Amino acid sequence: MALETVQNKEAKKALERLHPQEKGRTLYLNYQRKKARLMIGLVLTGFVSALGLHLSSRMETRLAEGAQLIRNEWGAGDYQINLIAESGEWSKEIPFLVEERSFTEKEKKQMKKQLYRLLPEIIKGKNRDLQHVTEDLNLVTHIQGYPFILSWSSDNKQCVDSCGKVNRQQIQADGEWVILYATVKESGQKESETFEYKIYVLQEELSEEERFFRILQERLSAENEKKAEESKILLPEEINGNKIIWKERYENNSIFIFLLFLLGSVLAGKGMDYDLRRSLQKRNRQLEKEYAGFVNKLRLYLSAGLTVRNSLIKITEEYGKYLKSRRKNYLYEELKISCFQLENGVAEEQVYYNFGQRCGEMRFRRLSTLLGVQLKQGNDQLLQILEKEADSALEEQKNRARKAGEEAGTKLLFPMMLMLLVVMFLILVPAYLDFGSI
């Protein structure tokens, strides 16, 4: 009970921190109701699922009338069952594989007769029937529901091969009869039976256009073979009185190139956005690093008796001399803007506020507020605050440097492991090869 009370207090406290604008008691009651609904829902779902599984397992029992097992019909597959045999005080669980039912010899003979009558309708494919064959045949190797394997052969392979491919180019004008042989046997058995089917393959009927282009292709092939040693091939200009105009098809990849550049432009835009975010992160990191030194300089000039206005101008001049030939410094850029505003007559308090807002970092915004307040309260209290702020910033900078070093060490761990594996490979492989040659 005491543990539950502590847990409830911690939950209530966490809810109040997450939702400070709402009442703690109401939040806690809603949380408990939601948790109770979830737990009860899960328990009920589990109960219903378990009950359904139990009932389904009872309904799908394989053991019939106490001492009979029901086999699956052929094609449905075998199944495993766990039986419990009891005799008096003895009891044992026995795993048992129940194989699917096999067909009797009488059933097989009957099925072969059915298969013989069924095959012509199946193998005709897109043809009207086997007496009007103009398309390839569908010579299947098995039929669902029948425990037989079929293999095919033909007495005229040039006309119809064992795969059902039909070649009508060499057929006589009135067509040609072809005999197909279907060898039928049961899986795992040597005995087989052969079915014969007579099919009539009709001569290929070509339209005038198809005949024209077939002659053209044959002419091109003959011309290519005859003049294989020459540097030029003369294309026929006329066939059977029909003039031929030749043109070349060009590969046009302009749309592909356009889409490729369109994709490149999108990726370039994304890359620019990514670089912009990286630059902003780089700027923020630079401002964080410069903060401690900037506060120290400001405190030093204020201690010497300078006003905040003059101190900022002095620091800006120093930055200008120091960074004249160096890379861009974002703090110096912001200080220059503040000095321009002071010179143009903008109120100091507004200048300090704008400086903090432009920098964006929390520390700079807090510092700008302190500089605005000192205009009314003087520099004495500001010096003490700046001293604490400088020490805190310096300590935070050390922590960031320490964390960056740890992250760099972690990143180097994987390359070091790879180098170790390479060294081990270079040492062990020659040693293994030398050991094998002994």
C-alpha cells in the first residue's frame, strides 16, 4: 500500500509538470480512468481470444468417435497430431503423423479415363479444337486433383515440339496431321500409360501485309549474308511492285534528360536548404564559443569606468583589427550593427534588445536584458552579475569541449575496429596458408 501511494504521488507530480495549466486531481483521475480502460480492454481481449481458440480447437478435432483419425483427402497434405493414450494408471503422449489418403487402384483407373477425356479441352489452348490448330498448344505436366505426372512427345517435332510450340511455316497447303503422346504415371511409380491424340495443324495464313514484310525480311537476310565482305548493304527499293521508303528511328532521350535535370534541381534545392541549416548551426556554435570571451571583455571595460555604449564600441574596434584578415565572425557582425544603431541615435535600451534578438541565443538575450536594466540601476550590480555569467559560460564551454572530445572518440571507435580486423586478417590468413602447406 505504501509503495502504491508513492507511485501515485509520483504519477500525479509528473502529470502536473506536463500540464501545468490544468488541475492536478482532475489530471490524475483522468489518467487512472484511461489506464483502467486500457488494462480492462486488454484483459477482455485476451479472454475472448483464448476462449475462441479453445472452442475452435475443440471443433476442429481430428479424433472421431473416440478411436478414429480422419485422413485428409489427396492433395490436402499430411498433418501432425498429438495423441494421449491412457490405460488404467498408465498415460503417455504420442506424436503421430497422419498421411493424406491415397487412391485405390479402381479410383486411379477411373481418374485416368476422366483425364483422357479432359485433356483435349485443356491442351487446345487458344485453338478452337485439336482439329484446327493454328496457335501454340498448352501441354500441361499436371492437373490439380489428379495424382499423375504428364510428359509429352510428338511424331513430328518440326511441326509441334514437346513443349507445344507450333511451327506452321513448313505445313502443306491442306494442313498436316500430327500425333501427340502423353505419358501418364504416378509420382514415385515406374509404371506408366500413354495417351494418343491426333491433331490437325493448318497451314499458316498470312495477310498481304504480313506476306510482304516476311519477303522483305528474307531479302534483307539474304543480302546481308551475300555481301558480308562489303562495306555497304543495298536495301531493296521495291518488292512485287511495292516501292519502299526507308527511314531511321532515332533514340530520343530528351524527356529522360529533362526529368533527370528536374530531379537534380529538386535535390539541389534540398541540398541548399540543408546547407542553410548547417550554416545556421555553425553560426550558433560560434556565438556560444565567443560568449565567454565577450562577457569578460565587457566586464573589463566596465570595471575601467567605461559605459556600456563605449565598451561595445571599443570591443567592436578590437574585433575589427583582430579579424581583419580572418574568417567571418558573426558576433563581430552583430556588434557592428549595434554600433551603427548607437551612432544613428537609436535608444540604447532598444539597441541592446535588438542585439539579443538578432543573436537568438538564450544567453545573449539574457545579457541584452541586463544591459538594458543597468541604464537605470548603474554598473555596480551589473559587474557582479557579469562576473558570475562569465564563470558560468566558461564552465559550460569546458563541458561542451569535453563532450565533443568524447563524441569524437566514439566516432573513431568503428574505424579502429575495422583496422584491427584488417590487421588480424593480414596476420592470420598467411599463417593459416603456411600451416596448411606443412
